[in-house]
Amino acid sequence: MSDVSIKVNDNGPLRITGKVEMVDAVGNRFETPDTFILCRCGLSGKKPFCDLTHKGKFESAPRA
């Protein structure tokens, strides 16, 4: 099994590093590089991926 890291960025997206298989609720697969970012704010025009639209418009800093 490969190592995968998910970083929750303050006021920004989730940064995924590592080989992962990403599928939506109905089983459609998304092609992903070894590092990519996922939208958390809901404003991205490239959902589920982040297009940096959140800058200055989204606040969230959860801690584990």
C-alpha cells in the first residue's frame, strides 16, 4: 500500500499527496495526479477540484 497524505489547509482546500483512486457517489472515476487539491468552500468552477476561488471568501481552520 502506498503512503497517502491529506492536509487540511487553513481557509483553503484539502491537499492530497500520494496515489489514490477517487470516485464519485455513482462510481465515476476521476483521473488524479500524485498531488492535487480538493475544494472545501463550494465556490470552485472545477469541482471537486480547487481552482483557488476561495481566496478571501472562505474561512475554516479545523484542528484534528
